[in-house]
Amino acid sequence: MIGAINAWAPDLYVDLHVTDGSDYQYDITWGYNGTYAHSPSIAGWLDRSLSPALARDLAAMGHVPGPLIFQIDNRDVMKGCAEGVTPPRLSTGYGDARHLASILVENHSLKSYDRRVLGTYVLLESVVRTAGADAAGLRDATAADRARHPAEVTLSWKEPEGKSPDLRTFLGIESRLVLSAISGTMRVEYTGRPITAYVPFHVESEPAVTVSRPIAYWIPPVWHEAVERLALHGIAFERIAEERALDAEVYRITDGKIDAAPFEGRPQVTGTPVAERRRMTFAPGSVRVPTDQPLGDLAVLLLEPRSDDSLFRWGFFLESLQRTEYAEAYVLEPMAERMLAADPALRAAFEKKLIDDPKFAGNADERLDFFYRRTPFYDDRWGIYPAAREVPGERVTKGS
């Protein structure tokens, strides 16, 4: 799919689905990331041009169009619906990140098959007619978003604090809770009677986690699988022919963990990135990924470890979490004794930790590691996230 997008450079991407879950009157719904996300100009065009046309054309043909419905509680619609920014792993999130107008269409599995098919035909015809009639407006919006390059990039969103959710009309189907002899709990039973309700829509439109936009990312050549993924997405980068040294901003990952079960065939990784400055040397074959390019926002979302769909989260940099350097106890024991004898402050810190931290006091490996970390032999690159950030004011020179 990404290959087709790169080759064809479409103006609009439509992802067709059939959904299940709670029942309602709508037989066809659609949605996309809003104007508060990565592509505000495109979302504005979808709001002004495409959505009104789809609603009008579908209603004229006897359908009940509506917004994407994500109930907070499928047992009780009055608890409200959720709306937010989908991540890049999903079609509308990916289109938003790479500034490609994208909509997700959901028919409903509880509607008849012919109604779903005919509704999709009407919607697709309306999409083509509307995009054709206002191709210039769509392309202008796309160009505007691709040229934005905001100084701060949002990695995740939250519902605004202190703001009450909007009440919106919801065309539902009456339901009741009945006791299930199978599950032993209450289940939802729909009566088939249409109802109109006004329910709160909780919109996650406020930035929750943001990151400053670097000038570029630098990746050593050993991480070829990650670089291949960037190339697959069509992200531009340069491969250096000579060694370069960089006063870089890097992340050290603490509390790195791998989920017990894979997701979509890959390990899911979490950790806390802590920024620090250090001199980095990049060998020939390393790549520099500038962010002032049309797919710069997508590059940030793929390379910032706090991003929910970063290459780090998808397990492409696992080796950076593995500790490989260590010292044998027979070497550390006499070394630690000499360190304690020569440094009263170190002795006081060690003795205090023994008193304050019973877990530490009872763990021989941690006690030895206390001293190893204070030797010149400790691997201070352990946990350094490989994609370094080039930020304003940093020096890039040839050689080290």
C-alpha cells in the first residue's frame, strides 16, 4: 500500500471498512483526524468540501450518514462517544502524518448487505465528483500542510482540561439490558426502535506530549532495518561518505521493557527517554534525515521514541537496550576496596545506601554494580537511543 501511495501520489485516500459493535441508525459513517492534528489545512478542506457533499449525496439516496462512532461504553450510549487523533498505524493517522487527505469509511455489519454495498457506491461516487470539482482546493491544502514544518510536533493528544464535552445529536437504536444465561452477566439487547439522543462527545484535541523539531536525525549504518523502513515510506535522507562528528542531543532509555506478547508480529517496547548532550561520531554510511521535507512530520513520529508508533516502540532498536559490558566479581572486589579506601565520600554514600535500601543491601550484583558504574570501564553508551538529534547550535565536523 505504501509503495502504491509513493508511486501514484494520490490526492485522496479512502479506507473502506465494515464495523460491528453497538447498533445505531447510521448505515454508513466516516471520519478523519481533525484540524488540531498534523494536517490542519487538509482537515479544513475535508470539513468544508468533502463531508457536506457526502452527507448530502448519501441522504438523497435514502441512506443515514453519520460520523464515526466510538462509544465510551457500548452498554450505555448516554455516557458519550470518543473522538481523537488516530496514530500512524491506522490509515487516517498515517495520511494525517504524511499530509495525504485520508478518510476512514465504516459501514455497519448489522445493516443489510445490499444497503452497505449501495451506500459505498454512493459515497465513492460523491468522493470522486467532489475531489474533481475542487481539486485545486485540495491540492492547495495539501501543499500548505507539507510546507508547515512546525517547531513543535505533537506526539499524543488529550481532552482539554476544564472544558465540558460538546453535546451532539446521536441517531441511536433503543436498547435494554437483559440477564444472559450464557455469560452470567447483563447483555445489551436492541429493540429496533429508532431514538434521537444528545450525548457528550469527548474530543482529544489538546497536545499531551510534544517534542521540539530537530534539524535532522542521524542514524549509524548498523541500524539498516530502521533505515530501510524510512526509505519504504519515501522519507528523504542523505548517506554520508566520510566520518562525521556531532555535538548531538540524544536520549538515554531507562526502564526499557518488552511486552509479553507481540502485536502485529512484532515486539512492543516501552521505556523512558531522558535527553542528554554528548559528542557522537558517525561512521561512513550513516544517514542524516532532515525534517524540513514534505514527510518531515512522519520522520519525527517514526524516530521519536515517545511516539506511540515510533520505530523504537515497534522493536527496531532492541539491541540498544541490551547490556553487554560487565566486570567479573574477582576483578571488582579488590577494585571496590581500593576505591573505598581512597574516597571517604564514596564510602559514606555506599554505607548510606546499604542502610536506606534493603533490596540493594541484599543483592550482591547491585552492590558490585554500584562500584562498576564509577569506574572508567563502565559502558556509558548503554541505553543510548541510536537516532541522534541535530538541533540548532550544534557543531558538525569531519572526523572525531
